[in-house]
Amino acid sequence: MEDINMKELSKEEIKTCASLSGITIPEDLVEQVGYNINGTIEALNAIQIPGLENIEPLPIVIEE
């Protein structure tokens, strides 16, 4: 299986992603948010599903 693990996000990348999502993270919480996000990334990277790389992602459709 191809290694497609996502790298850990830096504090700047986390703040940028939050800003692009319309979220403001207080400076004193950026480190804790980063710890949580990077822990989630690490857990997701550990999941190995054979053939997953051959499945096309589905678009997210939000009906209003």
C-alpha cells in the first residue's frame, strides 16, 4: 500500500486553516488545538484499509 500519511500541522498552518474556516483560535489555545489536531492525524494515519487509495472521494453536498 502506498504511504500517504499526512504530516503534522504547524501552529501557523493551524491558525491559517482556522482563519479560512472563519474560526478564531485564541493564541493561548493554539498549542492545545494543535496537539489535538495532530493527535487525530496520527490516529487516522494508523488506519490501514486495503484498496482505499483506489476509491474516489465523494463531494460534500450541503442542502440549504
